[in-house]
Amino acid sequence: MKFGHEFQEFLNREEYSESWRKAAVPYSQLKKCLKSIQRELRELGLDPETLHQLLATQTSSSEPFAKYKIEETTSLRPKLTVLVDIEDGVAVDASLSPASRAVLRSLAARRSSTGTAPPDSAIPARQTSDALPDQVPAAPRDSAALVKSSDRRLDRIEVPLSFDGEFFDLLRRDFDNMDELQKDQEGAMSNDIAALGGMLSELTKPSSLLSKSDLTRWREIFELYVDAQVFFATQERDHGARDSEKALERLVWFQNQIEKRGLRDKFKLPQSQEAYDKFLILNRDLVRYLKFQEYNRVAVQKILKKFDKRTALGVSRTFPKAIQARGIMTESMAKNVCAEMSQQLVSTVPRIDDYTCPVCLSLAWLPVRLKCRHVFCVRCVIKLQRERKRHCPLCREDVVMQADLDNLDHDLTKFLEKYFRKEAKEKQTANEIERGIELFGPNYKHNSCVLM
Ligand SMILES: [Zn+2]
Ligand SMILES: [Zn+2]
């Protein structure tokens, strides 16, 4: 299937809204425009082969015989220039067809009779301001564009094309629309995230009544979500941003895990289900946007490739440079939205991984903060002291033996009690059992020995 059709079908199938469809790359319009450029060039005798030769050949002072530049000022201005011999008006050293020679000769002739042509001239051949290596100082008016090569006086003239300007303006306008769409989309998602964040902090507020909080359920959900690495991979092997297909695959994995564990049904508060569904919709929206962006990026690549194939002007390389860092070409939106999701949603629920003791790898309960500021559970510090290990296991500072009751971190204790009640209780019991076995031998029975 031709890409133009495929692209159209994609836009129809995914049921993107009107504003998205309007921002989509106007592929068929660009294709039409490209046909006009081709016709223009053909009329000037500049078929792809001739152009390729002119672009690839250089004078003895490394000046390419033809240049095609796209510059972005207030608008995009592409410019094709060709070096011609001032005497006979023929583009230098390229084996041109008689038609091309005739056209270039007449361009050069008009040019030399009018000097620098006014912008509204029928042939808008303009003096270029390129500073050339071998300037000829003798001819003041034309000096900037003169090149001396093997005793020939060469002049750079502009080939008057109009449809390429139209082509790149179309593309640029579309990039602007796409930027606008991205801004709107990002803003809307930001608002949704903020609203959901407010909801979540209510739903996960630590409460003495367990039935009043879904803290533990949400913790499990977000732990799974972080593991899923939906939009960005942190592992070495496939580090970085994911494409929409992979992102969708990871999102489906996440949803399956939630389903398997029945987490959505386990919520105690009905609003939690609503919040969870909103969270999923946010993620799906971002996947959808990524896919839209990918398709459009491919459309741009395809049309530029087509452009090059039909003109040899090398725009696949030069156009992205001229247009620079537009939204369509970057992953900035996925990055921003993901950062917001993790700051405002995932981190409303503290993760146990951030509060584990680096020695025993379970919750740092009761937390002892050594003089070096590193935190361990009280049990591990006692063991270190018993073994006369004086150095902090993390920074090797000689601080372990100085620790006493004053090193208990009371604020952190309160925090852990609030957010990790279940885990703290488990750890407490495990400590008591360990202590009991140390004192009374392996037959020690803890009075609430249900955990081990
Ligand atoms: Zn520990
Ligand atoms: Zn330390």
C-alpha cells in the first residue's frame, strides 16, 4: 500500500479528533507540490542527474558548482544557485543537456545585463552574499559572487524556483500546527494529572482506620507501574524512550498484572476505581499521541526522501537542520508528561524501596541515622556494633560505635509508622523473634508468632 493511503487510513482508523487531523502532515498536498517542483526543474533542464552532478562537483577552490540551501529567517527560504561562466553563461564543467545550457545561458545573460536584479524581477536571480575563497577584487559589484577557477571568471546565479518555497512553507506551517497541538495536549494532560494527584493524595492519606485508605493498594499498583517502565526503559539493554508499540505492550502488561492480582476490585474506596481508570486513560492518551507523532515523523521522512529522489537536492539532511528541534521531531512531550506523572502521582505514595535498610534490604525500622547521615535499621546497627565493625557500610566513615538511642530518627519513625504500618509491624515482629531466639535458643516461641 502506498504510504499516502496508509497514512490516511491510520488517521481514519484511530479516530483522531479534528484538531489532530488538521495538524497531521499534509502528505498528499506536499506530494502535489513536489510534482510542480519537478516540472519546474525539468523546464529548466535540471533533471535529478544533472543536478546531482552540479552539486557533487567542485571548483579548484572547493566551491560546489551548485548549492541548495534552506535558511530559516522569518520564513523558510530555499535557494538553488549555480556557478556559471561569465563569458559564455554555461554552468561550469557539468555535462549539461543543450536545454539546460540554454536556460542557464539566458539566466546568466539577463543577470549580467541587469546587475543585481530587483526582487520583483521576472527572473529573481539574486546576488549571493557567500564569501567565496577566491574572490576577484577587480569587479566591485559582482565581487562577492565571483570565483576564479582555471582562469575562468565564474558567477553564482540563482535558479528561479517557486514551488520549493511553497513546499517548505507548507511543511513549516504544519510543524507550527503540530507544536501548537503538542502544547495544547500537554497542557490538558497536565491539568488531568494535577486533578488526579489531588484525588490520589486523598485516597492514600494514611488513616488509623484501614478501611478509610487505599494506601497499600495504590502502593502495589505504582510499584507495578514503575516496574512496567511503560514509556522509558532504564535498563542498559534497551535504554531510553520507547516507541508507541512497545509502550502499549508494557501498558497492557501492567493492566494484566493489576487484573491478575484483582487490585482494582480490592479497593476499599469507590473513588479509587475511578482514579485508577483515569490513570489508565492518561497513559493510553499518551501512547496515542506518541503514535500520532511517529506516523507524522515517518510522513516527513518519506516526503523528504521522495523530494531527494526526484530532485537530488539533498533536503533529507538539510531541512531538519534548518527547522531544528520542533515538537514533531522530539520526545519532549513524553518526557514532560512522564515526569509529571511520576512527581504528582507515583510519588504521592511513598515507595518502600526508598526506605529500606541497605544492609538487610527490608524496611529500615526502627530507623537509626548515623553521624554520616546514612540510615539503617536498629537491628543492623546493633549487629554491627556487636561485631565491632566501626565503619558505615555505605561511606566507610568511622561512626558506627558512636551510635546510641539519640540516633533514632523520630521524624522518620513517625513517617514510616504512617505510611508503612503493615511493613513496620512485620519488621518489628521479626526483630522480636530474632532477639528471642538469641536469648532463649532456637525453640523460642514468640507470643504472636504467626509470621514466621
Ligand atoms: Zn537492616
Ligand atoms: Zn555513612
